[in-house]
Amino acid sequence: MKDLFKGDKLEDCWQWTFKRNCSISPHQLTIIFSLLGLISLSIGISFYLMGAVLILPFSFIEILALLTAFYYNAVHANDYEKLLLGTNFLTVELKNGNRITNTQFVRAFSQVKLIPEHKNMILMSQGSRRVYFGSHVHASKRHLLEREIKAKL
């Protein structure tokens, strides 16, 4: 299990990329959420026609909740973490939602350590700059990734 997180060797650097594990495609999710919305709306309309007028507003609230969940999933479906370890640099690129952050460290002054108090996240630091890495890796496997990075560092 030593090479569980074997990074990709590029021209002059190592690269690790971790993404979310999505088991359903956006098209399938659209179909499922649309069907749920139609079912909720049809139930609301049928109760409205039978005289229970307060059911329909709750159906609209449920559809709004489905749209909010769909939007959240769409925004975070492409989240990733990328670590580049070059000859003189260590770059961490994090995409969370619509925000991408790049943090570059000087390789010789960089520190990499596992933080058990912070859900076993991997801390990359240099001076006062800090970046947590490994949120897309299972917490029980992060220590293996940390060893792999340290070995290449």
C-alpha cells in the first residue's frame, strides 16, 4: 500500500489531483429532481382542487428546496484539490464552488504535517501561510498521502 496515492510525474514536478466522487451524472440528477418537483406539484394541485388550498404553497416551498439542493450540487460538482511539487516550489490549488485559490511555497522552506485535531487534514505551511489539503481523501487514508508527499519533498 506504499504507492496508494502515487502522484503523476510530469516534466519536472510531481502532481496529485483529488476530485469529488460523483456517482450520478448531472443529466441524471436533472431528471430525478425534475420528476420529484413534478410529483410534488401534482400532489399540491390535486389537493388544491379538492379544497385544501394550503398544500400548494408548501409544494412550491418543496420545489424551491429541490432547486436549492440542485444548485448547490451543480456548484460543487467540480471541486478539486491539486498539489504540484516542483524542483523549487510547492503549489496547492483548491477549487471550492466558484472560488479557486492558488498558494505557492518555496520547497526548501515548506512543512507538511498531519493535523489529527483538524480531522486528519494535511497542513502545508511556510511561515505564517497555511493551507489544509486532503479534504477529498478519506480521513483514514490521509496519513498515507502525507507520507507519500513527504517522501517526494
